Amino acid sequence: MLIKNMGTYRVKGFDVTDEKLNEAAELNKFVQCKPHEESKFGWIPPFGAESSNFAPSANGFIALCVQFEKRPVSASQVKMILDKEIAELKLNNPDIIITGKVKKNMRDDIKSQLQPNAPSNVSEIKGFIDAKQGIIYIDGTPAKCEKFVGALKFLLPSLDLDILPIQTMDEPKTVMTSWVVEDKSPDLIEFGNTFSLRDEDDLSEITYKKVDSFLDESLKKYLNDSKRVISLKVEYDANTSFTISEDFQISGVSWGDDVLEEAQSDYSDIPGATVDDIGSAELGCVALKSREILNYLLESCFGGEKSVEDEDEEDGEGDFNE
């Protein structure tokens, strides 16, 4: 199970086994929308349709996959039909008064008539839970990560899960800007060839690609003119590459040969390896490497993880100063 993004969340109150999670996910498995339904979500096996395991585990990590279906009715089509019907009513009865409530009822009726033929859009979001460290890794943009978190809370309402995105003590854009200004990276980090700057005053952004040196004169001028690095592509341990953003999102992950070869070696000796064998091998290797990368970034690059208490303390200081 290879992921392309690492949205990381701290979870408190997660006290459930993979067996119980599998049961819960299977009870809430994805079912396609009925003709009159506009949207639906549910859980599917993370390793694909050939698998029947809704919450497979490996090395203490539990994988999950939530699937969403949306069948939106075109707002412009509804408006076009509504305008036409109102025009016909006024043509037949020029003195008619069409109130807002009547318009709403007409609009709802039109939408109901169009709903059965609305196009279907299906998407899925994968993630895995490090139950030991209390961290969730989600493969998606920040918006998709929040959808996954919401679905997980809905799946396990009795646990009253407290799930928040991991934040760093040191601001990522400040740290990454210092790396670029000094043209010096931490021990296991090498600079990639793409990064973005944003002006702190006018919020304009510039993206650099294939930079030979961070000592480039035009780049130094930009950095001296209040611009800050808001995303930076890096390579970790001379193998796995990814981009770090100012909100500590890790995206565009390209896994190194060491991870892929280790995963392959775990299932290559199994005669007739199933999708579950392959998926579990990949999950175990990718999850352990994800934990390693996250711990390194937090402890060696960005000053550690900011706790809720740290945030409350900062808020309190702000209130006091005011």
C-alpha cells in the first residue's frame, strides 16, 4: 500500500483492535447511491476489490480506506429549467406573484426529477493508523484528510476521538527559509529542485525549478525582500523524496528502492502471494518508513511537536499582552 501524501494527525482515545475496526468498517461498508440520493460514503478494503479485509494490519499499523460518491445535480441546469417554468407561468397568468417559498419548492421538485440521471463521481482516501504512537497518516490534501478524519469519527462514535493535525514547534516556513538562505540542510536531508516563495507583504508567490544553487543572486534578492519559502522538495536519506509545505503537509512522496525492495522481499517467497500478502508487506514497510521520516522531521528539523498545551500557552500570552 503505497501512498503519495502524508497528512499526519495526532489521535487521542484510539483504543480499538484491528479485528474490532474491521468489524465496524464492514458494517459501514460503502454502498452505491440510490437513484434519489445525492451523496454517500462508506469503507472498502484498502488492498482492493480482491481483498475482504477492511482493516488489515502490519507491524502495528492498521490500514483503512473510505470511499465517497457524489451525484451532484447541475445548478445551471436547475436554474435554466426553473427560469423556463416561471416564464411560462407568467405568460399564462401575467398577474401571478411567485414568492420565494414557491420558487424554492419548484427548484426542489426540478432537482428531484433530475437526480436519478445525475452523473456519479467516486473517490477514495486511504490512511493508516499507528496505534502505538497515536498517529494517523492520511494520503490526501488537507481537505481530503479532514474528510477522512470526519469519516473515522463517524465510524467510531463511542470512542469520542480527539484528532488534530500535527504541528511543529518551529514554523516550517521560517526553518526552510533559513535552510535556503544558508544553503545548508540537515544531515539526512538534501535539497530537491523545486520550491516556492511567498511575499509576506503582498502574498505573491514564485516557484523555482531546477535551481543549480541557492546562492543564485536573484534568489538571494527575493529572500532579502521579505519572501519566505512555503514549500520545498527534499530527498530523505538519499532515497525517498517529497515536498514539505508551510503547514507541515508532506506531499508528492516518491518511495526509494530500499522501501520497495524490502516490501517485495517480504512477499516474493510466499507461493501464490495474495493481494493481502502484497498489501500487508507494502503497508508494513511504508508505514515504518513514514514513522521514521516523521520522527526525524519533528525531532531534527522543526523543533519537535507542538502540543495542545503549547498552543494554549501561546494564546494565553497573547491575551495577557493585549
